[in-house]
Amino acid sequence: MQKVVVLLLVILYFNVSFSQNVKISGVAKSYENKEIGVWVNNDYISNTQKQLTYSAIDSVGNFLLEFNSKEIQYITLKVEKSIASMYIEPNANYDVMILPPDSSSYQNPNLEHDVKISIKLKSKTEINALTMDYDKRFDDFLSVDYKSFVSRRSKPEIDSFKLVMHDFYSSVNNLYFEAYINYTIAALEEKTNVSEKKLYENYLQGKPVIYNNPEYMNFFNAFYKQKLQNYSLTNEGKSLKFQIDGRGSFKGTMDVLRQDDFLKNDTIRELVVIKGLYESYYDGAFQRKNIVPMLRQVVEESKIPEHQRIAQNILNSFSKLKVGGTAPFFELPDKNGLTHSIDELRTKKYIYLMFFDKNCTACLQQLKIIPSLKKKYGERIEFVSISTDSKTSELKDFCSQNPKYDWLFLYDNSAGMLKNKYEIKSLPTYFLIDPAGKFIQVPAESPDEDIDRTFFDIVKPKGKKWGVGDKKNQ
């Protein structure tokens, strides 16, 4: 009997695993021989992204991406700095075309920019067809009387539009799309003169939290923006500062906020506290030293898996890129294919880490300054430049053309994972890491800034520090 149960479980596992298969077949002219990845938001509070899969675009621009999904998701296709977004459904196949960047507008090559995507729609009820059709109707509605929305006095018109849209799409049985309609309208109402009480009753009270729907979370984040800070300034919320700054108590904070009419629901209240702690870490509304342990309490004690994941994502973003935090691990090849890890590089030296691209003008200017810095500080500082170019051969050619650049150059072959770990938003970006693997500067100063002074402080002899009025021994 036990063998039968095990066999049944195995069959169920394979049915579940393969029944959710998603395929995206595509053409991406002008992106030939580059890598394309599928990314999703791991949560819409920290906006941490995770990669689902990646593949290579062949020499004629074709690609195939395959991955599993148990639900409708909003995904982003990334090719270097070009990004295109779409929705995917379980068990669906898609034919897409990613268009080149718009040549009529300037595109900073070091920043991510949107490019257009063409999707071959196979049904009017497919989620991309539905959202595109609705978006056009929504835009047309806004354009009719734009001034009334700007002046925050368009409530009757919005109510009418909502009724028309729900009637028009009444035959569509798709909960994700229904939420899409509701919360795009909710976000619009939030910008008009609709009361908070009405918004809460219509869109939050008694409703499930839709963690994976960006339209829902967009409204949620706007409705509860700076909620902890604002509530702490009210008579009812005076004790909130004590619970956070004095006690560092997540439970105590939850108890105080229970009094708020818009936070009666335990799930919503817990998510709002997580969001508020994340906001406060950066805006200084509450003491930063207590925010980290409070979020750890969520990870360890929350009964809601989504909240544990969000809190952990936030903690990861804190610990990763701050002075004193541990630099994320990497092991990358050099121009000759030999691998080097951060652990071996930092053993005896400090690391001055630079992310660059050979097509980045600012990167090339900064690289010219490093030889003089290496000559002065090379005995104590390990200079490491990581190339984010699309091919290893490009790094090899670059090093051959610049023989004076005699420090360590590595190639980022992590499919964008390393840039995500180091939160690289633009190039060049620098980090200074000590021999224990801890960040000293995040981000670090560039070669043409005051990094020379920092290097001098690192390598100078450690002698007696003389203060004002001290006399040296004669």
C-alpha cells in the first residue's frame, strides 16, 4: 500500500510540475546573440525581483523561454538594459516580437529602458488581450475630461465608468482581470476627493490581499503610504513611537494600530506594519536600530508565508548594501577563463570593485585614472573591474586594446544575478570592501572623486595620533 501511495504522489508531482508549463517563443531583431531573461517581482513592497529563467537569442534573433507558473503573473523580459513587459497564464504558449529601442528618443545605455513588445493574441479573453482592450477604454475615459481628474472632482464620472466596464466585461470569468479593473479605478479614485472611509469600504474591507496583482498593490501602497508615521502623530497613536523606538516590539506595534478603523483586519495590519518599517528605515521616522529586529520577528513568528517572504526580502536588501554589511559572493572568470572569487581576493587586501561596460563613456573615463591609483596603493588595494558586456570575447578584446590596464578584469557571466545582488542601477558603480569581506563604502567614491584620500587613510602607517596642543618627543 505504501508503494502505491508513493507512486501516486510522484504522478501528482509530475502532473502539477508539467501542467503549469509556459512557453514564450520570440523574435528579437537587433538583439542577436544576447541573453534574454524572465523576471518577476518577488513582492510589491520591497520590489525585489527574481529571475525565473533565461535563454540565448540566436544569430537570427530567435529565442525560446520555458518555465513553470501556477498563476497569472506580470513578467518582464530583459535583454541587457532593454525591458519589455507582458502577462502570462499557466499552460499558455506565446509568440512575441521584441522591438528595438526607439531611435527617435535618446536612450541612456547605462539605464534600463522600456521597449515595445508585440504579442500574437490567440483569444479575446487571453489576459494580455483583456488588459490592452481595457487600457484603451480607460485612457479614452481619462482624455474626455482630464481637467476634472486633476482638480480631484470627478467622482460621479468614475462611478459611471466603473458600472459600464463591469457590464461590458460581465461575460469574462477571470478574477485577476476583475481585480485589474477594480484597482486601476481605485487608484484613480484615491487621487480624487473620495473619502478614505469610502475607499476602504469599497476596495479593502472584507477583501483578500492580492499580493501578486500589481494594480492591487499599487493602490494598497498609495492608500497606506506613511501610515505608521502619520498615525504616531495622532492622540491615539502616541504610544506607537514607544513600541517601535523604545521596545522594538512588533506585537506591541500591532496592538496600538488595532485602534485604527482602517487596520482592524489582522492580515492588512501586519502588512502595513511591514511596509511602514521599510519606509521608516529610509525616512528616519523611527529608530533604524529597532527596525531590523522587528522585521526578524515577522520572519520568525508570522503565520502568513507572504509576509515572512516580504520581510526577508526587505532584510536582505538592508544587509546586502550597507556599510558593515557582507559583500555578496561572486566567482567569475577573467579574460583567460580562470575563475576568481571574492573570498580569495579579499584575504590580504582591500577590494576596490568597479562594474563597467566598454560602451559606457563615463566608465572609460574613470578607467583611465585607475593606473595611477594602482601604482600608489596596489600593495594594499586589490583593483577589480567587472565587465557587464554581453560576451566574454568583448572583455578579452578590451584588455588587449588597453595593455596599461594591468589589474584584474572579470566577466559577469551570472545572467544578471550579480548585478541584482549589488543593485546596479547605472554604470559605472563602485564598492570598497575590507579584507573581512565587509563594505566600507556603499557605493564607493569614483576614481575622480575623493577615493584617493580614502586609500591613503587605509595604507598610511598606524602611529600615534597627535591632537591640538600635543608636543612630540624631541
